[in-house]
Amino acid sequence: MNMLEQIQLQLEHLSKSERKVAEAIISAPQTAIHLSIAALASEAGVSEPTVNRFCRRMETKGFPDFKLQLAQSLANGTPYVSRNVNEDDSVDAYTGKIFESAMACLDLVHQSLDLLAINRAVDLLTQAKKIAFFGLGSSAAVAHDAMNKFFRFNVPVVYSDDAVLQRMSCMNSSDGDVVVLISHSGRTKHMVELAKLARENDAMVIALTGEDTPLAREVTLPIFINVPEDTDIYMPMNSRLAQLTVVDVLATGFTLRRGAKFRDNLKRVKEALKESRFDKTLSASGKDS
């Protein structure tokens, strides 16, 4: 794990003053590596001893060692692609890195996932009169996947990647509706506005987002997906996989909570779809294999 990832993971465990140092670094890491300890302390609004304490919390020997490790973290990775990939990586190298990073990320999210929040979210979804899934960018693809899963559950489901239609839907929501907002950063102004609109109209709002974000603070129930991926710089990879997996967890909880009769209905829906597919025993040419 590089230094930027380590800072992100330690944020919630830092003291208030140490967190100011962390946030100053995260907001401008390229600048931070060139600052003196006095300049960084001034930028964060803390004392120099606080910066030193923060550096030791990051398991470095002090400020110079911390800056070195931070610089190495920034040197690794190809901007706008992936932090784990280097410019001269072979196909074998970058393929391995992407798969290893994805598996490590999913394990990290699994270990940090709040199961009480998951259970509460399943409660809300199974009791909903209508469910809406909204996201923007790569999160819109996750919202669309969620719609595909929940659409077969015999409950009205809404999905759109159009900002105006999303807004109209939230304005027309009501008591008993559930709106699920998906945003890795949790800082997209439009998503925060959707949360406010839906809650003003008595809907319950669930968010799949990062901890201590503007979106998390506006919703009824946040489900924190803490992924050390800076989507301001790099292509969303691990964060998207984590979101998709949590959607699968919620869909599974939904089917189990609804009981055996509901699962029998789901089985009938699956059987009805068989006519749209070639039989498994047939080869691509249509002849028996």
C-alpha cells in the first residue's frame, strides 16, 4: 500500500489536528512534497509537532522520510490510468497488477463493510413501494446494473443517467419510496442535491459512498465503501467493482428476506427467459454438439 492509500485509510483514526494535516496533503500531494515542515503546518493550521506526530502515525521516521515515501507514491502509476501501473509495464505485468489490486480492494471493503447498515438497507428496500437507482459517470453503470437486478423483483424500479430526469424523479418521490444514490467521491454537487430533494419529499435515501463526505451527511442511510482510489485523477476501477459487489449483496439480501414464495416467483421469471436463448446442448452452428 502506498503512502496516499495509507493516509486515506487512517483518516477516521486520526486526531482532529492530525486529520487537518492529512487533508492538506490529500488535497495537494504534489505541492506537499515540496513544502517545509513549517509551511505544511501553516497550510494545515496546526503546529510543527503535530506534523511530526502525523508522520510517525504513518509509520515513517519523521517528516523527511514521510516526504520521500509520499514522493515515491506519486512517482508510481500512470496518471489518468491506474496508480498501480507503470509506463513501461508489460501486458503480463499490468494485467497482474490490475487483478491483484481488484482482489485486494474487494477484501478491504469486505473487512470494513458495516453489516448493520447492510441489514438496515435490506429492510428499507424490501419495504419500498418504489426504488430508484441514480449515479453519474462510472457510477451510472453501477446504478443501471442495480436496476437490472431489482427489476425482476416485482417492485417498481426507476433508473436514469439523465440529470434532469433524476431531479424530477426525486421531486416526485414520496413516503415509502427509496432512492439509492451511488457516488465514490460523495462530493458531486448534483448527487447531494438529489439526496436533499428526495428527503424533502419524504423518501428514504441510501448512498453507496465514501465515509465523511457531503453526500453521506445528507442521506438517511450511508453505506460506506472505503476504497483508496483517487477518481479525481485515475480511471475508476476498484471503486466501481466494490460498488457492484455491494449491489449484489443488497440484491441477495432482498431475495432472502422476501422468503421462499418470492424465490419461487423469481424461478418462474428465469424459466420464462429460457425461450430467448439457444439450448446449452447446441453448438454455435445450431447442431447437436
